[in-house]
Amino acid sequence: MSLRSSLKPSSKGDNNVAISDTEDEPTTAIPSQLKRRSSSMSSIFSLHEDPLPPPEEHEIRAIIADDRHLSFIRNLHMADCITMLNGFSGFYSIISCLRFTLTSQPHYLERAIFFVLLGLFFDFFDGKVARLRNKSSLIGQELDSLADLISFGVSPAAIAFCSGMQTTADVLNLVFMVLCGLGRLARFNVTVANIPKDDAGKSKYFEGFPIPTSLWLIVILFYFVKSDMIGENLPFGLLWEGTPYEWHPLSGLYVIQGCLMISKSVHIPKP
């Protein structure tokens, strides 16, 4: 498909459709109001968040045609680098969980929780940097979703597993939450353009809980870790012990979080 394409509105009024010069290969254009960070917690804390100016068409083509060495790094914005630190924080949290399983030293579990919280800081800060620089990023939203999945989906599940939720049913509950987070982020990227906007172009509400809200689970687990209430000492104990269906009721909180994230009926107003 040729890189030369003209952006034309479709007959149904969809301004996000591009018609290629091959006439039979429609492509997707960059939305008219590309926004950074609207999928995560920076939007919750932001008091005023106008859409960033969309990338120019020549910027899109320049990235596609860029075949220089280290072209990926060259095309990263400052905010994208901060988003990468969010992903790093989530991954290092998982590494700390693995170290805990090898050593059983609680400070590794505390470190895992700390890096999830550090990821939240980077998740909040990257949007502020993008807005201060008044630059949108072509790959920023995708990077953001992937980093959020690591830091606020996989990491909290790994911490729960290390805390003692290790039966088959527990693991299925944890996997459910992670997959709901994955689906929630994918749905956001697809449907954000159709969520009602205010006069400034900002989405009026979140559809379902944003994935960083899983931090309430981290806060609970941090209290249990500090109180030595992990492993066999987990509150509410183990139900149906000795059967194939044994599980810790605490893992049910992850099911609740997963359901809240993918719910279409839960609308959280943006400030």
C-alpha cells in the first residue's frame, strides 16, 4: 500500500477514515483529537485537560519512512520515556516478587509494592510533561496502555500470588483480573473517540474503572505484609481446604476489580 494517501471523511461522517490511492485499501487515520493519558490516573487527578494538538501528517509519514539506526529511540518524546519508566517499575515489581519466592524475605514483597506505586507516579507525570510541552505522541497512548497493564494488572496479581493466593482457584481469579484489565485498555483505545465530550473536547467520564484503580488492592496487601498476615496467615483463611476447589476469599476482590474495569454501566465522571 502506498504511503501517499489523502484523508477524506467517509460518507457516514466518520472523519477517522483515510482512503489510500490504491482505492481498495482503506486505512485508519489519526483521530482528530489525539489525547495522551486519558486512559489512566492522570485524567482523574487533572483539573483541566484539553486535547493536545494531533500530530501533523508529515510527522506520521516521517516515522513510517524512518529507516535510520535507533529510529525508535529517535522518535520517542520525553513523555514516552517517562511512560517507559512506568513499564520498568511494573517489571521490576514482578522481579521483586520472584526474589521473594526464592528467599521468603518480606522486604522484597514490600519493594514490589513500592515499585507499583512508583509506576503510578510515572503514569501521572508523563501526561503532565506531554501537556506542558503541548505535544501529542503517535505511540504514546499505546505505550501507556501496555505499561499500565504491566504495572497495574500483572504486578498486583503477582504480589497477590506471593502473598499466599496460590491455589488453582486463586490463580484463576488473578488471571481474570489481568485479562479484564487487558480488555479494558483495548476497549478504551477503540471506543474513546465515541465517548461524549465536553466543550473542551475531554471525555466526560470513564467507562468502567481505569486499570490504575487496582491500587486499592495493593494498599490492602501492603497492610497485610507489614502485619505479617500473608501466606497461611491471610485473613479469612482458606475455604474448602483439601478439595480441588479450595480458594482464599481475598482473591475474590480481584474478581470484583476485574468486573468493575470492564463494566459499561459504571461511569466515573471526570473532574
